Amino acid sequence: MVKYGLDYTRCRWILPLLLGIGVIFGIIALAGRGWLESQTLPYMQQASLWQNCRRPDQGGEWSCESLMNYAWGRAAAATYLVGFLLLVICFALAIIAFAIDTLRFNFIRGIGGLLFVAAVFSIMGLVIYPVKFSSEIEMTGINMFSWAYGFGWTTAIMEICLGFFFCCLPNYEDQILGNVKPTYFYSSP
């Protein structure tokens, strides 16, 4: 974004766009029913962040129980939800920061710090869930942590990476704003 002719005015919306993609991934993780699934047919178990559903046989009805009845279920949901809400706040702040003609680079560094806090909360929820789920809930057959759980980890990794970008961006303030004299490597004879 800084070197090789990339103009700041063309690239200024890349970081908020990536934050928006992280928000979408977080919504998919929160709403998805694929945190844990049976790996083989007949599918006997399917769990989300909020509930665990079982089916006794292939044609049977699904019976669901809320994971909010467990203290660890409430803790996993609360910590992941706090991380997601911090990510949404960072997205809104990034839209505001990049919409202003004169960037406040310390404000951008604050967004990066808040993204690291969001990542810590998200990772806490993503670690509590499988550890306590596999130790306290009886699982039959072969189960795997599935696609929605993967979207949760993708969101956490994006929070960490974007936190680095937001924290390091103020180091290149002069280059971004065009206050540095260009260096030419060609010299005339």
C-alpha cells in the first residue's frame, strides 16, 4: 500500500473492507450450526455455539439441548460474542477514520489495539468450547469440529493480522500522505 505507486486514495478502503469481511465471517460463525458435526453417515450429532442436537437413528427426530445450561457454554458464547462486538466496533471506527480526509493516525493505532483485545476474547471462546464440549458432553461416533468453527478461527486470525496492519500503518504516515520526496534510481549521464 505504501510503495511501488499504490496511491493512498485508491487503497484507503482495503483495511475497512477486510474488517467487513471479518464481521461477515463472525456472523457466519455465530449463526452456523456446524461447530461440531458427525463425520460419517448416519449423521447423529450437530452442534452450534448455542445448542447441541442429536438424532438416535437415520429417520429419527433431532432432539436439541441448549448449551446455555452449562457454565462453560455461557462462557464460550459470551467471550466469543464480546470479541465479535469489539470487531463490529472496530469496523465502525475504521469506516469513520478512513472517511475523514485527514487521517488521525493515533486513532488508527487505537483501532489496532482494540482488534488485539477482540482477538483475545474470540480465541478464549474458541478454546473453551472444544475443550469443555468434548469433556462434558457424551459424543457417539466419529465427530469433527466443522465449518462454522473454522469461520470462528478465521475471524480470530483476521483480527490479529488486521491489528498488526492498523498498528503499523502510522509508521508510514509521511509516505501515505505523500510528504516524502520520491527517490529516483536513474541518473542522467
